Amino acid sequence: MIILGIETATMTGGLALIDDNKIISEYTLNMKTTHSSRLLPALDWMLKDASLDKGQIEGIAISIGPGSFTGLRIGLATAKGLAMGFDVPLVGVPTLDVIAYNVPCPKYQVCAVLDARKKEVYSAFYRYENDILERKSPYEVISPSELIEQINEKTIIVGDAIGVYGDLFEEKLGDMILFAPKTQRLPRSAIVAEIGLAKLRAGETIDIASSEPIYIRPSDAEIKPKSE
């Protein structure tokens, strides 16, 4: 079974094709460019280089947030269009789960943290149970200081918020925390596809017409001025 994974929840955008046994191809670009301008051209390039046809894709997995409002909308709209066009099921994969999956360490608690702007972060805690990564807290949008107050044991921090708040984490938590390496901090489309494949086999698909991203907080456009 060949699955297409799509990641656009952060500035890092990408696509990956995997099957039951391996990563076939993965494309990642971590730059301030519009995801919509490169997703479909990248998919065509990947399929051509892998000598695959679009008809061989049997499912699509999309990173559904939290993350960039614009990136999430672009990614989900693209995934929906491809799922309808290819007549294949669509699976949603929470972005913080994708980031936490980067850390294959059953010894310590894992905290996935994304920069949410506005001096806040998106976060969730994870722990390995019987070698399976399980989420142990709700998806939250909170201040870095509030997150620090929740950490009271050795914890691996992973996510792009390290680049913004890493110094604060070190100052307040010291040797209680470890930072994931730079190569493991960003969401990967191959992991979106891998988690998506497991969800697809479990029948955990999402409705193409009605599905929405995980936003956690309202967008600026949805926040009305108090005077209204």
C-alpha cells in the first residue's frame, strides 16, 4: 500500500511517499515560501523519479495541526482535492504527534512544542508505553512560562519553539531538559505518512467534505474587537 504524506503545518513543508516496508521518496523545504506554489509540482517530480503513477497512491495523510493557519488550510485543501481526484481515503494526523514521533527514546517524557506566535506555544506531552508513543496531555496553546511550570521531570523537548524559547527553557529548567537534535525538531512528511498508514489500516479516516484542521485557538479574523 502506497501512502502520500503531506506536511504544511509549519514553515517546513513537504511530501513523502511510503509503502509498507520503506520510504520511497521524501521532499522537504524549510523556507519562507508559499506551500501552495510547490506541493503539486513536487508531487509530480517525486512520482516521476520513483517511476510511479498517481493511480498507485492508495491513501493520503495530512498533518492537521495545530500550526500555521494558512499552512493548515493550504495543506488540507490540497489533500482533499487529491483524495477526491484519486478516489482514495484521507487520514488526519495531529502535527504535535508527528513531531513527538521524531524522538525514539522510551526513557524520558517527550514534550512537543511549536511556536504559536503571540508569545505562546502549542504543546503536548508524550511517553512511551510498551514501546508505543502515547500522548499524555491535551493539545494546548499556552505561554512558555506556563509550559515550564508543567515540567517537573527529565524531559526531551522537540519542535521549532526551541529556536525561539530554548534559552528560556535552559535558564528555568537546567539539566531537567534535553533538546532534540536540529535534524529531529521539525515535522516530517514521511512520519505523517507512517502514522497515517497505521490510522488507515485501523479505519481512522476523516470525511473529505467536512474535516477541519486542529486550530486550538481562533484566527485573528475570528477574533472580533470588543467594540463590536
